[in-house]
Amino acid sequence: MAYFGDPMFYQRHVRQALADLYPPPEECHKIGTTSSEIKAQLEEIKAQRRAAKQAKMEQSSGQGA
């Protein structure tokens, strides 16, 4: 019979599993909280996508020639 309500069970099993499952907060992506921060992050994502698309187009045009 298993008992899951004991604080020692939580400390021994659950806390260790959570530490392995989730990264520490300082390693997580930080989402902006203000409108300007969100817009800046969105522009950064768009720039990365544009650069990746441009590199892909250059690579495909170089192979086709």
C-alpha cells in the first residue's frame, strides 16, 4: 500500500522528479511584461525568421545554378 500524503514522500520523490523535469527559472525563456518588451521580442523573432528564410533562398539558388 502506498501513501502519498507524507511530507517526507514529497521531499524524497516528488521534489527530485520536479527538479529533473523542469529547468531552473534562470534558464527559462523570459516573456516580456510590457507592450514595448513584447513588440521588441516579436521584431527579434521576425528578424530571425527573415534571416533563416534568406539563407535558405540563397542556399537553394546556389544549388540550382
